[in-house]
Amino acid sequence: MTGAGRSWIDYTEIRELRGPLVVVAGVTGVGWDEFVVIELGDGTVRHGLVLEVDRDLAVVQVLEGTAGMTARPAPGRSGIRIEFTGQPLRIPIGDGWLGRTCNGRGEPVDGGPPVTGARRRPVSGTPLNPTRRDPPADPVLTGVSVIDALTTVVRGQKLPVFSVPGLPHLELACQIAARATTGGEPFCVVFAGLGLTHTDAAYVRDVLDDRSAAGELALLLNMADDPVIERLVTPQLALTIAEHLAFDGGRHVLVVLTDMTSYAEALREVSAARGEIPARRAYPGYLYSDLAGIYERCGRIIGRPGSVTVVPVLTMPGGDITHPVPDLTGYITEGQIILSAEMHARGIYPPVDALSSLSRLMHRGAGPGRTRDDHLPLAAQLLAALAKARQVRELSDLIGTDTLGRTEHAYLDLDDAFGRDLVQQRSDETRDLAETLDRAWRVVRRLPRSALTMLPEALIDAHEPRPDEVSEAGRD
């Protein structure tokens, strides 16, 4: 039989509809992860992927959901017809994705034509072969001072943002996607929003409009009311686009995935529909390998230009960092940026907890020949001073500030200046690295010279405050 120019094998025995899944009986020669085209009795076409095959049964996840489908057709109407294509889900690859806005399945929602390309590539992809990996190196500057100064993102790195519901993690993700740069080298962003409300999606499109208009952005938006299965495909699609732009097109590509907790919850829902035995908090036992299969697709390849850097954003239910999603993410990735509810309550944006945040590869992306010679020692000194300031703050809460000495007061002054002069930044503001590090110097100079034990004397001499800065600090 034929349908819309395709050769069909007419499977009419739909054994079961189970949430987003269809169980098809009587199949032969079907493989795992195979792409499926489904035609309903009214001519509507949907698509799916084979999740499982057991003898003559195939479990198919329907990307558009099973709403309106029925295992038994009404009298006088034809039933469901299914074509197993014999290959995985493939998408066209090329520069045509740049400047476009699509849904989580890659279908345009910006009024333009379908995205085309000279070649098609499976979205499942594979993690980079360790023997072909080039170590991450050189920075991706986000334009956000507290990140660039203390947790520098490195090309080829995977650096997640941990947040809790109610904090401006989407705002920060959009700011990074809109402002990030590699300093004049070919660069673009792939932004994948997962489980967004329509209000959040409108915000994302508005903030990223300039980057999209410049042809530097591929935007994928999976909505909260879209079928849950689509959420499992969106990150894979985003990384497939990014891999081509980076390793074939020679660009440095930043992939922002938000919110990966929505992805994990979709995975849990599908696992429950399949009747799998649950593991921690009802998530499937393969959650770790599934997340690793996504995150490990970033990196650099020996002998090829370009890089793929991944910044996944995830919310921690109840603020619990031991929750399976952030816990497993922490094992796979190379650091974390943690947002603080306490800083948010103080009105500081972005509310990044610098002492809890860490970029384990920062030394590969900052310092001489990459950012500035003073960057790494300045960051180390600032973090050490903040840790001391936290101890002094706790002490002052016990015994009062009147009993503290001059140096202890200087640490408290530094703590206040850090939030006010370095961290505090408008969401539409971009700071270059020179301004960021100059601000960091103004913060650490709140301490007496004797307390700057992690900075070489030559650097301290080179960054002595000007007379106008001294008078300004006195007024503060």
C-alpha cells in the first residue's frame, strides 16, 4: 500500500496505547531506535521512535503524543497504518538552522519554510571518542562578571548551572546565550528550551532576537504542553545541529540546555509507561548513562577547528543538591555554577554563590596567553578573601561587629563590595573581561596589602589604586 508517496506495510494490530507509547504486534525486522511514520485513519501523520522490540512486538514512542489515537478504529474507518523506515531519526544539517526558531522536533515555528540541508544525520549521535578528543582550552566569555572572573567557561567544557525554582536561572541562561563570545573567532549558540511555558518562550525569543537576526542562533523551543516524548528528542537534536556547526563548519558553538530537570522527568514518565523497575526517586536506573550520552557529545576534536561547549541548566527540587538529577550531573560534568536563594533575596543579580561554584577546567581557559596574566591569581585571592569574609561574618553574628579589628572590618567591607561592585549586573548588560577584572581588583584592594598573600608583589604594584579611586573608596 502507498501513502503520500511512501511504501507502507499496513500494521493494524495495535496491541495497546500506554501513555505516549504504542505497542504494535506482528512486526518483523524492526530495530531499536528506528524512525516510524504513523498515519491515522483521518490522514493525519505522526512520527515515532522504536523504544523496544520483543519478538513480534514493538514499543513505539509517538513524538506528537497519542491523543486522539485509538487501537480499535470506528466502523467504516480505516485503522492506524505504520511504516518502520529501517533507519533512526535523521535531520538535515547545515547553516540553515541559524537564525531559525523551531519546536522541539525541529519544525519551524517562525513562519519560515522547513530547514533544509545537503545531508541528513541521525540525531542520536555518539559521545566523542576519547582518543580523538583535544583537551578543552581557551575561554568562552559570557559577559557576566562573576562567571568570567571566578568560574570561567572553557571551550569544549560541560559546565552546568544549578538552581532552585523561583530563581532567575532562565534569565541567566538567556543572558549567557545572548552575550557570550569567543573574542572574534567564528561563534554561534544553540539554545534548547525544555518544558517552557508560553510566557517563558516569549521571553526567550525576545531576549535572543538580536543574536538570531545576526544569524548566530539556532533556537529550539519545547513547550510545557507539548507531548512529553518530544522533550527527549530536543537535546539530541540541538547537539546534532551543534556538532555540524562546530566540527564541519569550524565554529565554536555554545549549547544552552534548560531545564534538564524537565528532561529527566520526561524520561521518568516514559520509563513508568514502559513498566520498568524504578531506581532512586522513581527515575530509571539508566538515568546516569542517558545524561552522560548527552553531555559527553561536547568537546574538541584533534585536527579539527571548532568546539562544542555545553551549559545545561537544571533546577534542584526542594533545593536538594543530592537529588538524582543534579547529583548525577555533577559526576559527569566539570564543575558547577550554583545560584543562591539568599543572594536573590538580597536583590543581587545574578545570584551566583561564588564559593559553592567551581570550574574545574578554568586553568585551561584563563591566564597568560588566554585572558590576562593576573586572572588566575586574582581569582584565587578573591575566593580566599570571600571564604575568610564568611567566617568573619559568622563571628560577628555571635559577638557583634564592635569587637572586630580593622582587618576583620576590611573583610566585611570586601564581602559587601563583592556583591555590589562585581556580581551585581543588569541582565541586558555585557561586561568585557578587562572591566570585570578591574572591578575584581577594586574589590580585593579593600583589604590591607598584608592580607593579599596569594598575589605576587609585582601584580599588586601594577594595580595600585589611583588617588581618585582611593578617595572614592573612602566615601563608600
